[in-house]
Amino acid sequence: MKVTDHIAQAKDTLVSFEILPPLKGKTINTIYNHLDPLMEFKPSFINVTYHRSETMFKKKTDGTFDKVEVRKRPGTVAICAAIKNHYNVDTVPHLICGGFTKRDTEDALIDLSFLGIDNVLVLRGDAAKNEANFEPEPNGHAYAVDLLKQVVNMKNGIYLEEDIKNGGKADFCIGTAGYPEKHFEAPNLNTDLLFLKAKVDAGADYIMTQMFFDNQKFFDFVKACREMGIDVPIIPGLKPLTNKKQLTVLPKVFHVDIPTDLSNAVMKAKTDEEVEQIGTEWLIQQSKELKKFGVPVLHYYTLGKPRVIYDVVKEIR
Ligand code: FAD
């Protein structure tokens, strides 16, 4: 079932989760062990992130180096199919421009369609680790909006090969990313919102946001979107703060602010357990306020912390 159908049929705020594929070498049981306790909350859907390959240099015995492309977290599409099969829950694979030609994308969409997965979250992806800026593949997409248009084409049975007439229609529900605190490359929030509107006008069915720790930033973002004529559902992405290092890592990696009250409390904490407790309480309050605001779904990034997410969702249900 599509994310938008879940929202349309909901009687209360829905809950969804996001997971990372496990590191190469681990089994699918890593995923099931992570998700098993969370399934008690009957999530409407589960997102699985996509991680592009990294260029690595492996030293050879003669002292020279071999350049190898390694995918540390492969398996997004297969994990989505496995979760759907194992728990009978809808899944949302993330699909990125980075590392994909248009043909790779088409093949991935065909796989998803054959597997009965009817949701995708369409993203550009970040620059590869060895690149300063995002570089599309030759014959790939430069922006999420371009990838989105390819997905919309497949919804209409239009494939890359022009001689395919009346092609099978892959009816995906398409999500896109939004940034309450602005995407870090955008010159200003207004310009970023114009590009977000272009993605919605091109066919995005809903927006899923970057994490944020200050709800006011989300409320302002929703208001700005509505004023601009963006009228699709906006789903807040939520992450718990669970260790002191995140006070610097989260702003650096995700370009989000940590509110002073939260950072002060975390800095005063003496143990990791205390930080986790502070982060859990903060997320519970955030979730309660967002629920009251009327968000359609509370979407939790579980990233290695399913127990914290369990405690939060237990409290707000
Ligand atoms: P875009 O919408 O293409 O925007 C990128 C930048 O370009 C923005 O600054 C925008 O303002 C600007 N822009 C957009 N269109 C144009 C245009 N036509 N001309 C000029 N400028 C333009 N990354 C992963 O690798 N894997 C994941 O699984 C993943 N999941 C994510 C989930 C969520 C909910 C979010 C919020 C992000 C996720 N990301 C993921 C990170 C994401 O790929 C990065 O933030 C990336 O830098 C931007 O992706 P985007 O889809 O927002 O790009």
C-alpha cells in the first residue's frame, strides 16, 4: 500500500521507522533483531536507506595500490522485499542519483515493481567520499527532480527505450526530501523551497524531512511550504540524541542546530546513560507536540538505537 493511502485512511497519527542496511558480512537476522521489538507499534511503513559505493585503495604486496569500489551496506531493495515478506508491512526503499545511470535506475525500478514495492523515496544523494561536490554519473541524474521525472515516466509506462509502446505502468508513490533548516548547498531557504516545489510539481506525493530538534523550525517550514502552494503531506523525520559526540557530529554531517536547552542538558550529563535519558525525554516531548500539531506520521530514524525509539513510541501511543 502507498504511503499516501496509509495517510488518507489514518484515524490517528501514524508511526514509521527507518533503518540502514547492515554492514556487508552481516545477515538479514541483524535487521529482524533490530525491528522485532518495534513491530509491536504496527508501523505503517519502514524505510530502508541507500548507500552508494566508496572508492578504496587496497595495498598490494609489491607496495602499489589497487583501486576498488566497495559497497559497505548493500542490499536496500532485497531488504525491502525481505521485510515486506517477513512482517507483511510496507517498505520504502531510498533511491538516489549518485552512482546510478538512468539505465541502472530503470532496472532498479523494474525490480521494485516486480517485487510489489509501490513506494520510493527519491533523493540526489551526497557527494562521493572522494569528491568535493556531488557529481552525477555520465548519463545519470544531477538533481532529485530529474530522477523523480524518470519515476513519473515509468508510472505512465514510458521507458528509456522509445520502441517500448504501452509499457507496463509502475505505479509508485513518490516521496521527496525537505529540509526545515535548509539544504546545506542552497543559497537560502526560499530558493531551497522553490526547488522543493519543483519536485512536488514534478510528481512527488509527499515530503519527508531531515531530522530537526527544534519543532518551531518544522512549524515554520510547513507554513512556508503551504504559503508557496506546496500542499502534499509533510512527514517529520525524528532522531534521538544519544551521546555527547553528536552535539558536534549532527550539525557537521546533517547541518542541523541543537537547541541550547538540549545541548546544555547534554553537556552537564555525567554518563552516557544520562545523555540517552535526556535525548529520549526530548524526543518524547517533540513527538507529543508534533502529534498535537497534526502531523500525518511520526517517522523515526532508528539508526542503531531501536530501544530508545521503543521507549519513545511506547510513551506517545
Ligand atoms: P535535491 O532535491 O536534488 O537538492 C540538492 C540541492 O540542490 C539543494 O541545495 C537544492 O536546493 C538544490 N537544487 C535542487 N534542484 C535544483 C536545480 N534544478 N538547480 C539547481 N539547484 C537545485 N542520502 C543517501 O545517500 N541515501 C539515503 O538513503 C538518504 N536518505 C535521506 C532521507 C531523507 C529524509 C533526507 C532528508 C535525506 C536523505 N539523504 C540520503 C541525504 C540526501 O541525499 C542529501 O541531503 C543530498 O545532499 C540532497 O538530496 P535531495 O534529494 O534533497 O537533493
